[in-house]
Amino acid sequence: MLLYVLYFIAFVVFYQILQWVVRKPTISGIPDKYVFITGCDTGFGNMLTKRLDKTGFHVYAACLTQDGCRSLKQSTSSRVTTLQMDVTNTQSIRQAYERVSKLIPPNKGLWGLVNNAGISGISCPYEWLQKEDYQQVINVNLLGMIDVTTIFLPLVKKTKGRIVNITSSCGRYVVPGGCYSISKFGAEAFCDGLRIMLHPFGVRVHIIEPGFFATNILDEDKLLGHITRIWNKLPKEIKKEYGDNYVEEFRSSTKDTVTRLVSPRTDKVINAFEHALTSWWPRTRYIVGFDANFLLIPITFLPAFITDVLHRAIAKQPIPEACTKR
């Protein structure tokens, strides 16, 4: 038995070394390559733009706000062009596409299309939410990704370039409540299907699956504020069913989960993005973060009844008052 264990360990070590060797070589001609990135006001998109600027890429950075464009432009070189774009608005996306098509040299296309824009939405029991709450998150995290990809695809096909989409480890490990995981599961399905369909065109599709990292999307005050706001709008009968203690415990467990799991090492995610764009043989999936690699993703391979128990333990899920009286 010990011999088999040693064989397994040796195989894992050999495989990791082989992976490192194979994926180490990088592409050439970076100063002649162009990348389009969404969601660049703050967070990963903002950081990736600055990283690729220093690497030598020409970057078209799409921001939701004019302030975002102005701030990013002030902190980058002439290789970066900022433009205002709303990923939930098809007309706005088409206008951005037309502008990029005019700015990019006639014989060039996009080496990279990075769909980074995303929001967390509201994390709370499903019955607390309205249809509009779901639509808001899905429009950004899923439909926005699909719309941007479809419209910008001709420029990527032109260079047989790469599409790099950020989903989440929560696109495979479900976070009950809210719409974030729902939108990210859909994004995972879109990316997998897109990769297969675009293979004949020579276009590669890569997925970044981060765990919990310290960006605006996981701002503690914002998350807790959303919970309080939704609770105050609920009908009396639902409030009675859950109880005042539930919402306080839910806020506390949310804060505790963010404190325990959120990593400040956002550079790890940027490294994954950069590798997907510059490696000669990039990975299909980049699982980023200790929590994603050793907790969230591994849990998904377990039987459902075990994952349910583990989730309740990890999230310290409170029990509604009505359920304690049965």
C-alpha cells in the first residue's frame, strides 16, 4: 500500500513539473498585440489593465463611468485607451466595438478579449428577492458577457486570439441565496460551449475561477447594507417566519465568512489573467486562491448530502424562527 502511495506522490510531482515546463514559454510580439477588457473602473479589470500596460500590450479598457475612464487614463501610458461602456446595453457595446474597430490598425485584430465586468448582487434567501434583483445580476455577469463576446468576436477571429472570461469558484460551488452563483454557473456553461464551438476558428477560450478576494465586489459594508435594505422591505409575514434574530445572525455569518475567506492577494488573479493571455500553452481553467483550490472546488466532487452539511458548517447558516418551533 505504501508503495502505491509513493507512486501516486511521484506522479503528482512529475505532472506538476511537466505542467510548469510546458506552460512556461510565452508568446512573442506583445508590443503588436491588442487586448480589450471590460469592467476596468476598479478591481481586477483596473489592475489587469495596468499590468498589461507595463508588459507592453495595447489595451482598450472599458469602464462603466466617466470617472473610471479618467482615473485609469491618468495612471497608465499612451498604450491604454479608455472608453465608457455598459455591458448591459447592447447599443453601448456596439458603439465601443465601432470605436475599437476604427482605432485598431487595419491589419490587426484583438489578441485578447477579457470579460471581467461583474457584480455580486444581494446575498440572502431566495424568497426575499424579486425578479428584478435576479435580472440585474444576470444581465451583468452572464448576458453582458455573452453580448460583449458575440459583438467583439470578429476582431478576435481575425487574429485567432483568445477569450478570457472570469467566472468564479462559486460557478461550480453554489452559494445558496442571491443570484451570484446562478449567474456564474451560467457563465461556466457559456464558456465551455464557446470553447468547443470556436475551436475550428483557432480561437481559444480560458476561464478564471477565483475564490474570495478583496475587491469591491466583496465589500463588507455593501453586502451587509444590501441585507438590511432587503429585510426592511419584506412583508410582515415573511419577517415573522424568519424572525429578527435570523437577519442579525445572517449578517453576522456573512461578515464572518468574508473575514475568514477573503484574501488580499489579488495579484494571484492578475497573474492568472496574464498567463492566459501570454503563455504559449495556457490552461483551460485557472482555479485561483487557497479557498478555491482546497475547499470550494474539492467539495463539489463529494456526494450532495455531504456538501450540504459542509456548507451549513462553513457559512454558519442560521435557522428561521418558524423552523425552530416545529
